[in-house]
Amino acid sequence: MNKPVLPMSSLSLTLPKADGSLEIYRLAASRSFPAKLAGKLNRVAFSAAHAVANPLADVDPWLSAAVDWDRTIAFREHIWDLGLGVAEAMDTAQRGMGLDWPTSLEVITRSVAAAKARGNALVFSGAGTDHLAVDDAKSLDDVIRAYEEQIAAVEKVGGRIILMASRALARLGRNAEDYAGVYDRVLSQVREPVIIHWLGDMFDPALSGYWGTADLDQAMDTALAIINANAAMVDGVKVSLLDRRREIDMRRRLDRRVKMYTGDDFNYAELIAGDEQGFSHALLGIFDAIAPAASYALSRLAAGDEAGFHDVLGPTVPLSRHIFKAPTRFYKTGVVFMAYLNGHQDHFTMVGGQESARSTLHLAELFRLADKAGLLADPELATQRMRAVLALRGIEA
């Protein structure tokens, strides 16, 4: 159960405000969540987990990735302990945004092995076309071969597939028929049902016009036609459009065998709770940052305590909206900053050097919102680490 809310007035630090002035901020409250799954779940819930960078590797961060393998796998153990699944080598891990395909495959290989060592903990892994440079993709057959290569590699190590959106297909695919040809061919070959990921261009501008059109209504029609025609080989679809109404509309039109996995980091609480016509499961980047609260909230929902679910998960939504604010593709910085504040890594260094992608003001507001949601596992440690980052950025107090 949650521990009583404890006053934290003894902890304070100097934080910048939106107008650039400084204030003495006193931590509001501490709320402790169970470190293990606190009950059964009636939703499938994945955390799209980040990869922990190795800050001591002699590499050029903008050009090559160096991963701390022990901390990366330890973080996945933390996710599994909470009863959540791991969505491996996705955009939260900076896939195609610092993490290249060879390194992604090593992350997948190690993660799948760790899951099997636990007795088949839940892990699905991203397979896409990111080893194929967009300029080198000359035909849809090139896209198909790239998908086939990555799918074969993931399946060879015993992994389940999340079929990622393809930048090469976004460039070459002109219409619904082009997309149907690629997806029908790929889905006819997979070993087990896959999760299809529709990633909006707010997360990756190179995916603008996916499904062959900039019209989202037409795009949804195309995606639904492809998914429903291949329902036997589709476990579910993850929609990352940050559009609550479109997700609900799509959810209601899916073949009954196909799950909807919300990727809406703005409206996930409402979408997971659902309505009289259904609900969404979850595959979320924010579940990396709020995993203990997410796990406990989901256990309350499964126990029939919807009020308790919203009491825990509702306060996390303002934090998530802040982390995922435009430019949304830089949300990884906030996710990794939360991991640093909560002791899952000893540094605020990221793959690709993306610790610099958000401002000091952004990180200060993140700290406030995390505190208000009770998401700082050890407030004293988090305060010390926040002070260290502020000092590095010229604010000392």
C-alpha cells in the first residue's frame, strides 16, 4: 500500500522560474510506491525503456553510441519487477536517433536473454528498416528486404516483434496500395503476431505522410484496412499521435482480435481506464519515467478501484505533458533525467549527447512536477542530483 504522505519542508533548493528569476523551492511531498508488482493487472502494459549511456567510453557521442550494458539491463529488471513489459530498442532508447541498428540488436539480444532467464518476462523488440539509409532505398522491395533482415535477426535471438514505422517507406510509399503491399508481404512471414507501431511526425518528422497521405482520416482508413486484413498476425497496434479522439475511433474499428496499445503520453490515464465500449492497453515512453506509479495504478484498476487508479496516475499526466512538449522528439532527455534523479544511473549522460536537448528551465519544471506527483523515490538524493546539474549550468545555491 502507499505510505502516508510525508512533509518534505526540510528539503529545498534554488530553482529557476519561467521568467528567468530564481526561487527557493521546498519539496512538497513524498509518496512511496511498491518496488514489486502489487497485484494482478488487467491491462497489458509495456514501458518503452531507455538505454543507459556509458559516460566513460572514448567515443564521439554525436557519431557513435556507447552503452552501459549492466545498467541498461538492470533498468529492465526494475521494469519487470513491477509487472510491466519492456518494449525494447524503440524510440525511447533513441533508436535511429543515436542508437544504430547493430547496437540496437545487441540491446535486443541481451534484453531477450535476461527476460528468458526470468522465466520469459514480457519483452517485444523493435524491427524496422533503419539500417537502410533513406537515400539508398530505391524501391519498395528494398524496404521489404530491410524489414525481413531485421525481423529475422530479432526472431533468431528468440524475440517478439514490434514492427516499427519506416522512414524509407515514408519516402517511397505514394498511396495505400504501396503500404498494403509492404505490410502484407512482411506480415505473411512473421513467426508470431506482432505489434504495429504508428509513430506520428511530432516524434519523428521523417515519418510525415505515413500510410501514403497527410490526411490523418485517410491514413487511419489505410492502417485499419491493413491491420484488420492481417489480424491473425497482429497482436496489437501502438498509436503515437497524441490525439485521444483518433485513438478511440481507431480502437473501436479494430478487429476484435487486435489490441490497442496507447502511445498517447498526453492522455494515457483516460485511455487506459477506457469507457463502456472498450479500453486501451499501454506501450508508453512515459512508463519508463513513472514505472512504480504506473504499476501500482494498474494494480488498483485491476482490483476494481478506478478512483485509486486515477488518484495515482492522474498527477503523473502534467509531468508527462511537460516531458513530451514540443519539440516532442526531445522527450528522451526528460525520461533519462528522471532515471538519474531516481538513482537508476549515476550520471546525466545520454546516447547522442542529448542531455543538452532541453533547457535548464525545462529540467527545473520537470523536477517540480515530479515532486508534486510523488515520483522522486529518494527526495534527498534527487535534490542533491538536481543541485549538481544546476551548478553545472551556472546556478549554485
